[in-house]
Amino acid sequence: MRSEKEKMLAGEMYDARDAQLVAERRRARDLLHAYNHSLEGEEEPRARILRDLLGSAGAGLWIEPPFHCDYGSNITLGENVYFNFDCVVLDVAPVRIGSRVMFGPGAHVYTATHPLSASERRSGLEMGIAVEIGDDAWIGGGAIVCPGVRIGERAVIGAGSVVTRDIPAGVLAAGNPCRVIREIAE
């Protein structure tokens, strides 16, 4: 029989109230509390916390506190990734972010989702769908990246956008729902 965590990571319906998942979220919140209350200039303690929290991260990672996530362990980051203040990553499914990606303040990435049917929601089960963001992308402040979305390399997502479907590489996209505005030069 598969564990609730295995179901969660496979994108299947799972019970978020499972004891293992609750313990892992609590661990992440404790690490985030320490990170979000650390002082400017405490680079080594901050780096240690992020190593303990995240699945993997390349060199040059910079996350402005406060930062919030569900587990942290399902987040994979390339090199030189920057998160501005108040970013949220709901990582119940894998979140893969390339190198040199920038997030404006208050940007959110969601993998968590719930059944559309009210009777299914009453069960308390939920699911997640992975998100991927390519190298050199820029996610504007207050943008929301929804479950299952892939954003191509060099794409720019305008501030306040709600990204509900895949965005190709090398474009400026904005709006609610987010749509391609035009191609952008390399």
C-alpha cells in the first residue's frame, strides 16, 4: 500500500492530515520561522536553513524574508535564483525552477489543488500538480502561477498576472488569465 506522501508526490488524491505529512510541514514551518526571523547579514545561518529546507538549490540563491512554503523538500532551484519579499511556494508536488529566475514581491507558485466536486472536497482529500519554470524567467510581483503550469525559458510574467496555462519561451505574458502579449528579444 502506498503512503499518503507517495500519493501526494505522484499527483494522486491524498490525505494532507496524514501524520507523516503533518510532521514534515511542521518541520518546514520551524525552519521557515528561523529563516524569516533571522537578521540581515546572517548569511551562513540563512544558507544552512535553506540547505535543510529545500530539495536542492544551486549557488547564488537569495530569498528575501518572509518566505513561505509547505514542505520545501519538493522545491528544486537552479543557480542565482532570487525571491523578493513575501513569496509563497505551495510545494505539495515538485516545483522545478531553472537558473537565473527572478520572482517579484508577493509572487506565488501553487501546486496544491482540490476536487471541483463539493462531495469530493468534503472527503478532505486533495492533490498536487507539478510546476516548472525555465531558466532566465521573471515572474512579476503579485503574480500567481497555478498548478500544472510550465513557463518557458526567458519568459516574463507581468505583475499581478494569474497564470492558468503553459507560457512558451521568450514571451511577455500578462493578465488574468495570463496570455501572451508579444515575443521578446533574447
